[in-house]
Amino acid sequence: MRSYCAFLLACSAIMISVTTHGGTGIEPKIIEHGPRDGNKIALTFDSCPTGREDEYDEKVVNVLIREKVPATLFLSGRWVEKNEDVVKSLAANPQFEIANHAFWHPHLLEKDDEPILRELKRTQDIIRKVAGKRPKYFRPPFGEVDERLARLAAEAGLVTVQYDIASGDPDPDLSAKRIIRGVVGEAKGGSIVVFHMNENGARTAEVLPEVIKQLRKKGFELVTVGELLKDKSRSRHGGTEESGEKI
């Protein structure tokens, strides 16, 4: 009888685990950086819809390809719709990891649960259709996030990824030297840096070669967010770790 009860309790625990967060098994965490005891850094690039006819800065991607730098690209669903051929090309390149940046790039914290889920799932669907793969990671528009949004993202099958270094590349008043000095000066093991590749980053393509050169000179390895978080998972299960998560 005792063994049978223990069996029922174990089954119940498994069912609870499977059904948590819409059955995704994803914890509603907000990742700001990876393991601090390593030398890996993730460069990430947001593509928000700008309303302009040409909203893709090909020069940014050309630098990444030329310098053989892996990167995670957070694409809004609307941007994907307007740039399907570009997205197909990016997704076919093993250097690049495609991620979710909502659909219309709204202020999600101002919205109810159902509209948020529609934004996330619509973007998942359009990226899956165009790129042939479903993203694992989500970056909130404007960097605005709270526990509720992270929970909803988990329900949509997404891990919420922020950053600990904002390059400031959309700011027209920031010189190239200041952007380079800021990113390289703040960089540490596990850092996640945010840039833009949708023409919002006026100097992004200009500063990238020097940023990459100086980061590598300091001994950093440039990787995707997925690769960075693999190390985080290994650290969690095999040793000590400084948390880069909130919630």
C-alpha cells in the first residue's frame, strides 16, 4: 500500500511539472547575463519595425559575417513580414540564432494577458513559417519587463532575455568612440550586449569592427545567447554560479 501511494505521488509530481507554464516546462525567468566565471559574451541585435521602407542595415550583418561572429537576432514579427527574404538568408546562416521581439513592438506592460500572448505567438508563427524554426528566446520591446510578462513568455514557450550592456547605438548624440568605449569598458564574462540592425543604430556598422577587435583582444569569446546559456546550465548542475536571473 505504501509503495502504491508513493507511486501516485510521483505521478502527480510529474503531471504538475508537465502542465506548469502551459506545458512548456520553461521557468519564467529574466536572463540578464550568463556565467560570470567564463570568458564568453553574447552580441545581440534587435530588429524593430520602424515604419520606413528600408529598415534593414545589411552592413551590420556583413561585418558579423566577415568577422565570423555568432550573434542572436531578436526579430519583431512585423519586421519579419516586411523582410522575408532577408530573414530566410539569416536563418540559413549557422552563425545566427533567430529570436522573438514581439510583433508590433508595443509597450507590453500596458497590455492584458491575452493580447500579450497573441503578440508572442503570432511572432513565433511568422518566424516559424519564414525561417523554418521556432525561437527559444524573447526580448521585450523597449527592455520593459516584469514577472507577469516573463510568465506569459514562458507560457508561449519562450525564455525572456534582457541584457546587462546597452550599447546606446540608437542615440544620435553618442559618438562612435563613446559607444566603443562604453561596450568594451563594461564588458565582463557572461555579458549580453544589445545593438540594433534595423537602421535605428546609426553607427552600429561603424563601431562593430572595433568592438569585436577589442573584445577579442581582451580574451573574450563571442557566442550566441543559446551557447552562453548552455554554460549557465552546466554551471547550475555542476558547480557554483553567480545568478544572472531575476524573479
